[in-house]
Amino acid sequence: MTTPRVPGSTDDRRLELPCGESIDPHVIDLGMREYTCDCGSNHAVVTDVHPPSRFFPESLVVVLQEAIDTDDEFEEFGMPHLMGVVLEEFPEQVVTHDASDDGAVGYTLLWITDFDARRLHEIVVELVVELMDHAISHADDDDAISEFEAQMLEFDVGEFVEQYRAQRNFESEHDGAL
């Protein structure tokens, strides 16, 4: 006998991950930063309600928000823009879920990556540094360009991520600021 289907049933709520496994997006809660998958890997989890300070100090977030004009429905530069840059660079390693019609999850947008949260953190920092490098290359101030390039030669993405994660206590799926 056929089982009646109810809108929003579990069968309708499957999200295929980059590794090929699938999950119900309702297993993702707002505190998660990684999902331990049946494939044996940890996948980074990001929602639109996560602040950009997950990856950068507030002072840099403010600079990015002041410097970057958005031409979309979002009021200011934020997580959807950061993850858009990641998705553009790694389209096969990121899945996106639109939960705007699902009031049960607490987020509107969800991204799950093929890489773990630490690697995602490194990628986001690398991509923002590239954006900053591109922006500074259009400056009319040769001294500013030279200073930025000198600072970038000394900048170690891995070390920055290590120190920032230690400062913010990002060690588990339920990480939070100290």
C-alpha cells in the first residue's frame, strides 16, 4: 500500500553533500561549524546567521562592510557574500540549501563544504586577501600598494587561522567566543 506523502516529510528534506552522502538539513543547528559525516569526513557548516567574525576580527569585518557595496537583497557585506566567493572558487566542493520557506531551522541559507571547518577558514582568509590585493592594485597610491604587498609577504594564512581559532576557541562544532 502506498504511504501518503505529507509536505515537508523527511523524503522531501534531503540535501546531497559534496561527498555523495545526503542528510536532512534539520540536523544542522545554529551552533554547528562541522558535520561529522557517514563518509568519515568532517564537512564545514555555515549558515547565513553566522557572523563574518567567525573568520575575521570585528575590526576587519567593519572595514570590509564599509568598503564593499553590495548590490543584492542583503544590507551589508556578510556571510552570504563570503560563501559566494568560496562557492565561485570551489563549485564542486560546496552545496547550498535555501531554507527560506522552512521556519523550523533558524537559518535561511546553509552551505556545507567538502572540506573541514579549519580548511574552510583558511580558504576564506586566502580569498579575502586576494580580493584586498585586487582592490589595492587599483589604488593611485604607490606607497599604499608597496606597503600592502610587503605586509602580505609576511602574512601567514595558516598561522593567522591557528591564532584566531585559538583566540575564539573554535575547537568543536559548538565553538564560540571566549
